[in-house]
Amino acid sequence: MLKKIVILVLAFLHTLSGRPNVRIRRSIECDHSKLAIADIGLCVNQQLGFTHHVDERKSYHHRQRRVATKVESQLWSKNNAGYVNIPYKYDTDKQEVQTAFTNAIEVFHKKSCIRFIPKKDTHEDYISLISDYGCYSSVGRQGGRQNISLQSNSACQKTGVAVHEILHALGFYHEMKRNDRDEYVVVDYNNIWENRREQFKVLSSENTTSYGESYDKHSILHYGNYAGAIDLDKMTIKSRSNSSETLGQRDQMTETDITELNKRFECQGY
Ligand SMILES: [Zn+2]
């Protein structure tokens, strides 16, 4: 049984609430050169209240097939005091973006043994907060500098989105990448843009783990019902138990999200 995920990169999405009430054509200002390699419907989804991100350039394509959660090198290490210190640096002067990240950091400090610390010269591996096109992150520790992007003046600059991206950097994939997800949701590939279908593929349980936790349709790492939709009136992901159920959210970590986080890093007392 597999649950949330640990490994490389991914995309995400921000669901403000159920169904999008705006219609958009796919041709909006997308940076297609980037989307071609990275992924995704940043453009489309953003307009719909879904912010999609992905940095598949480094991790996804190159590492997904060979790795996993259990790859020690992608874990951030814990010190003797029981904390996982993660150096970070702001490489954007966008105040709203910094605020979203700062608020997200507070969530992790409160709910887990993860501690974000300002990067010093002696720190080799660190997270650089940038404000690029879209919100994205690699999955797991990459070695050296790794970016988390929260686009300014977009749905990206929200605390819940920053939490989502940080969870990727901590090694978690999207919830619907679990290999048991078809027991809980139905994915309509016919309504998903071809260049986004890869994001809906499940990952091998050999490479990932969910720490024994059950599938969480409301995880902050779950896609929304209309993620990647061609026909915006039709859901791409539907709950099996209740077809009108809203999937995913970008407000806060669920209890399951928090449990898996603390299991992954063996945080004591949270
Ligand atoms: Zn994501």
C-alpha cells in the first residue's frame, strides 16, 4: 500500500473550490518553450484558480524511473537535536511571495521537526525561493541549490501553495500518483491535455511509500477535479464514492499530510 509520495518532482495544483467558473482557451500567455519540458498548464489552470507547477526538467523525467522515496540521498538530514534543518534563501524581492513562504515555514515549524534556517556560506544544499513563471518545485533534496518558485501576482503567492511546494522539496509527490489511487478516484484521460497526462501516471510502490497511511482525497498534495481538463465542464478526476466530491485543496495540510511528514522524518512529539 502506498501513499503519498516520496521522490522527485511534480506538479501541482491549487484548488480554491470545486468547479471552475471561468472558461479559458488554452492559448493564453503560456511560456510554451518551458512548458514543453517542464509541464504544464500553468497558464490554463491559473486562470481557473488552479495553479499548476512542475519542475520536471531536473527530476521527473530523469529520475522518476530509477528512484524513490527510499533514496537516502534525497532526504534532508536530521541533526542530533532531532530537527531537520533546511537552509533557505530569498532570491526574489517580491514581498508577497516572501510572505507566503514565511507563513508556510511557520506551519512546518509548528507541525513538524522541520526547521528552515537562513542559508550561510557553509551550507551547500539549500532552497532558493524565486518568483518565476508559475509555482513549482523539485521533489526531494537535489544537492546544491534548488528552486521553489511562487509566481507573483498569481494564486501561487498563497501560504497553502507554498506549503504544497515545500512538501515536494521534502520528498512528497502528488497524492494521485499513489499506485492505489484508482480504488478511490477515476481519472478521465480522454479529457486531459496530452502533455499533462504524464502527471497522472501512478508511481511504482517499489520506489515510493505512503508510510501505511490511507489515500487522502483532500490532501494538500491532491489535484483538483478539473486538473488538466480539455473540456472545462468535465472533471478529469472524480471521487468513486461521491462523484461531486471536491478533491484536493490548497488551504492547509490535512492530518494525514502531517502524519506522513512526521513519519518520513521520524519527528518525535508532533
Ligand atoms: Zn505539486
